[in-house]
Amino acid sequence: MNKVFASAAEALKDVVKDGQLMAVGGFGLCGIPEALIAALRDSGVKDLTVISNNAGVDGFGLGQLLETRQIKKMISSYVGENKEFERQYLAGELELEFTPQGTLAEKLRAGGAGIPAFFTKTGVGTIVADGKELRDFDGETYVMEHALVPDIALVKADIADRSGNLRFNLTARNFNPAAAMAGKLCIVEVERIVATGEIAPDDVHLPGIYVHRIVHNPTPEKRIEKRTTRARKV
């Protein structure tokens, strides 16, 4: 089975639809599937609910889909660095399901593991727990959180072999494996494609069984979200 598609647009065109639930890997601008996000923008699909730690920045990453009004709801942990996100949310134009970062990661992991829900102490006594089931275990109160199973997961990896086995680059691994495992259909964007078997078994971060389509993007922009420097001593 050939999992490699000629372009991001080709990989998306017969599977993305209005109103879908999507998971997009990345943390800030680190490890985001740049080409797939741009192709999703160009596809014109709308009314999307997007699961992602945050929503990129203005004009880049998921920020592009906010500008074109293709996202109706975000399920996120951090919503800073994006003025258009702030404007749409405060104007009532964008729904937000604000989720603690660890809980968001576990909701995706649980979805990939076939676990429908789990209990956590995170959020108890706050608005995060409003309307959710509470239960006591050993004298402590926990809130029940439901797993996330997106229709499509868009992820970024460093290397894929032709069977879809993936290796991520350092911190760019972040939410990508969990999103890939949770998605009913996973599309991965990679910088290098190698022959099946070329990645040593111990170096495989995510087995190819979770990956359905592969897109080659050898020269991503990899924009830096916030550059911090210090003055050099003379």
C-alpha cells in the first residue's frame, strides 16, 4: 500500500469535509504541519472544530484558518500570541473549550488507546469542571473527562519510511504522536522519506499502523514564534 501522496492538497482533497473534528499537532509553532495547514486553508472547508494546544500566530499556522473563518471552535490549552483569536472569541464569533494542557494530552492519548473517559483532579473546583461528572476516590474529588477521537489528525514528523513509521525531531514530538494515534485518519507531513526498514526499530517513535497518508515537505519555513536574544558583551 502506497501511503505517499504527491502534495498536501492531494492528501486532503477526498477526506476533508465541512464540520469535521480535527486534531493538529504542534506546540506553539514547533512541530506544526505547515504545508497541511496551508492546504486545508486552500480547500475551503469550514465550520471546523480543531483540537490543538494553541492556534498558531496571526497569519501563520492555524492562525491562517482563523483569518479565513474556517474554524468555528477551538479545543485548546493556550490561546495567547494571536490577536485574531482574541478578537473573534471576545466578539462571540469563535467557540472555545479551554482545557488544561495535561488534560488535553490525556484526552488525545485516551482516544488513541480506546479509553472513552478518565478521571483527573485537574480542574476540580474551577469552571473546567462545570457540568461534568464528579466522583470521589479515596477521599479525593475527581472530574470525568471524555476522550477525543478526531475525524482527521494532521501531524508533523522529521522522517517517515514508506510504511508510515515515524521519527520526530526532539521537542517537535510534543502533541504529534498523541494526535496521530487518536485520529480516525492520520495524515503526516515529513521532511524526509526513506525506504521501509531504514529506520531502526528502536528509533521508531510512532508505528506506521497509525499513519494513513504521507506528504513530503523538505523545506518547511519553521518560523520562530518569539525570538529572544541578549546583547553580546564587547
